[in-house]
Amino acid sequence: MAGTHLNPEEIFELAKLYYERCEFTVALPKFISVAKICLEQRDFKNYLKSLSYQLRIYAELEDQENINLTKDTLQDLVLKENLALNAATYH
């Protein structure tokens, strides 16, 4: 795969595959990468999807510090961008 550049959707799908195989340490950086790209592109729907998976991984790893940091980041974004979150976001 050297020299191949994946788009955010492809990276997200790859991350999901690793997540479903419980390879959290491989999936997490991919979800973080997708979230960063989506945030830069102001694609909040996919940003939130990626963040949701990050939170699930942190919960699996019992990483309370990163759970709190991610929740704080999300809360700051909601206030800054005046986003409305729905029930799916909290799942």
C-alpha cells in the first residue's frame, strides 16, 4: 500500500475493520486521523462518528483520561460551532 493515499472514508472503513477485530491500538490512530481531516473540512457528521469510535476504544481500554479529554473537546466544539447533537451522537 506504499504510495497509496486513502481518503477519509476509506481510512474510516479500515479503522472500523480493525475495531471490529478488537485491534484497538491499530484502529485508534486511524480514527484520530479521520477526525482531524473531517474537522478541518468541517464535516461534523463524520467527525462525530469518528469521535464516537474513539470514545468506545477508550472505554474498552479503560482510559478515563482520554475519555474525559475527548468529551471536553466535543463539548468545546458544540459550544463553538453551535452544533445540535442527537441521540445517535450519544450512543
